[in-house]
Amino acid sequence: MPLTLIQPGRSVRIVSVNAGSGLQGRLSALGLVPGAEVTVLQNCLRGPFILGLGCGGRIALGRGVANRIEVE
């Protein structure tokens, strides 16, 4: 299921990134690769989509990018 369907507070594992090589490279540099675990911190209809990483970091993504990330 796409990352955009996950409610705030839930942790999920990234399964795949359905994007071109440029976007996959940028997300990979941020640590958003298949197998990575992330926590959804903010998922509102407007504004950025915010993820928490296992190392304590945070990443803000646009909804279009977040929609291309498949999770389980």
C-alpha cells in the first residue's frame, strides 16, 4: 500500500519505490530504501508528509513522492 495511506504514529517497512532512477537515488541518499523502517509522524491532507527515521532523524516529503513509496 502507498505510504500516504498510513496513519500518523504507525511504523512501517518500505517495500519498493515506484519512481525513476533520479528520484530513487535521492530517496536512497536519505535512507529511504526497501527494507528501511520508518514512522509516519504527520500525514495531513495539506502540508508536508513527515517521516521519522530509526536514527532519530526526520524527513519531510511532498505527497506525490510519498505516494510512490510502497510499504507494508
